[in-house]
Amino acid sequence: MKNVLVTGGAGFIGSNFINTILKKRDDWKIVNLDSLTYAGNLENLKESEGNSNYNFVKGSITDKELITSLFEKFKFDYVINFAAESHVDRSILGSEVFFTTNVIGTNILLETSKRFGIEKFLQVSTDEVYGSLGPEGYFTETTPIAPNSPYSSSKASADLMVQAFHHTYGLPTLITRCSNNYGPYQFPEKLIPLMILNTVNGKKLPVYGDGLNVRDWIYVVDHNLAVEMVLDKGKIGEVYNIGAEREMKNIDIVKLILEKLNKSEDLIEYVKDRPGHDRRYAIDASKIKTELNWKPKFDFEEAISKTIDWYLENKNWWERIINKEYLKYYDEQYNSHEQVV
């Protein structure tokens, strides 16, 4: 039995990870630490409640005393750090919380992990640390880090610190860098759920700039199965890119959602581009495929349909979020033009 600390487990990717892992293996006891900021939601974990191998603790990775007490109590073998402030546009408006959580919080986890001698520390990162690509080429694990937003620079800083703890102290670390995720429980400030819900509600679909920015998309379940595989089989000290190699222009994603929901493209509204908006991301996932024999289980057409259906079938979940004060503020600030891709 392994005792596993999962941080940020009430967010989109973290909650999907916990729900997926608890179904497929009974040799992990998971403690989910989440501060339940606006994007954290315990409703995401209803299916895991009552599982004897699951515990939730409300708190922040920046709380050094709490982190120490949890390590003392649960004797963690593994730490998987999903916790992060991740909304690029919010980082442009105010970066301090991003560096507090993503950098200082990661440092506290690393220091505590070193002190207690854990077996493995896995940092869940992003392809955005690599910066922007031109029309050709792919991000590999050796691509130089060149972040362009406060968010991505905070994640890059954390990655470098994780690597430093491995090289300086011998801490057994792993880093995963994934392309854009989509799927159930994604907070509706992100591109795909925002476009689905705006379409359902007859609102305009805001598209930044010319809509030709390209992202590489992966279904969240595939991402999380890759994280599990890296933790089980990855070489200590290594970075693994995770991607389904499914590039799409933002405008094509928007048009596809409209098509699947039988709505007119008249709902599309082009809006002023975001400052420093990276043009293209694309992941080379050959390392994890070759070395660990991982491959995605879901193709895009199947998974995007599953995602749309989930939002249509879970109106109570997203209506409660939309009615929160945060999204009222969000609409006032951005006139419903907010998105992150």
C-alpha cells in the first residue's frame, strides 16, 4: 500500500485523476489537499466520497505547518502536485498569487518531501513553459524553457526548482508537461466548456484575435493515465511530455462545438486578442510512448462528444458555478470575452 498526497485534487485535472485512479487500483491511499479556491469544487469528487482509500483535507500548499503535520500523520510515499493557479488571463491582471502558489507552494512541498524522505515527487506541469511555436516543429523534453506569461513563468520556475532539488539533494523527482486538457468538471472559463455553455445559453462565443491560434488537445483521462504511468515507470529525474498529437485551431474547435450542438456560426464574435498570446503549442510525445509504452485511449472525435454530452447532462453542476459571485465579476470585467487556451 502506498500513501499518496495529491495536491489540488478538487480542481479539474486533479479531481479527474482521483476519480480515475481510485476505480482502477486499491494499492493507493490518497489524501487530497485543496484550498478550494474558485476553481476547486468538492462536487467533482462525489463518486470518490466514501471510498476508504480517500481522505480530503482543506488547506493550501503554502501552509508550511499544515504540510508538515500531514507528512507526519500520513507518512506519504508519493507526492503528486497538481495544485496551481492556472488561468493565464488572471495572471496577466495580477501575478502575485500565481507565484505564491505555484513557486512558494511547490518549494514548501519539495522541502518537506526532502525532510521526510519520500519515494517519489511528481510535478504536473504544462507545455506552456516552452513558450510559442511557429507553424512547424514540436516541443520536446529538451526544448529550452521560454515562458511568455506570468502563469507559465511561475510554472517554469517551479519546474526548475524541482529539477534543482533532484540534482542538489537527490530528491527522486519526475516532471510531466501536458498539452491542453478537456473533459468533465472543467471550470467554464476555459475554451471548450465556455463555448459549450455559451452555445447552450444562446450567448456570443468570444474568439481571441483571428482565431488561428493552435493548441494540441488531450482528453483529461488520457492525461491522468499517463501521469500514473510516469509515476510507476518513469526514470527518476526525467521530464515526460504528454500529448495526444491532436492540433486544432481555436476557431475550428468553436465551429465544431456549434456543429455538434446544431447552432449557427452567427454566434461567433471575434474580440481583441490577449496580450502575449502564444501562437501555437504542439507536443512531441514520442519519449513517453517509446520508453513507457503509453498511448492515448480516446480519439478526439469520441472524447469531445463525450465532453459535450457531460455538460448537457450536468446542468446543475455548471449552473451553480455560473451563479457564483466570481462569474458575475468575470462577466463584468471581460464582457463575456474571457477564455484561456
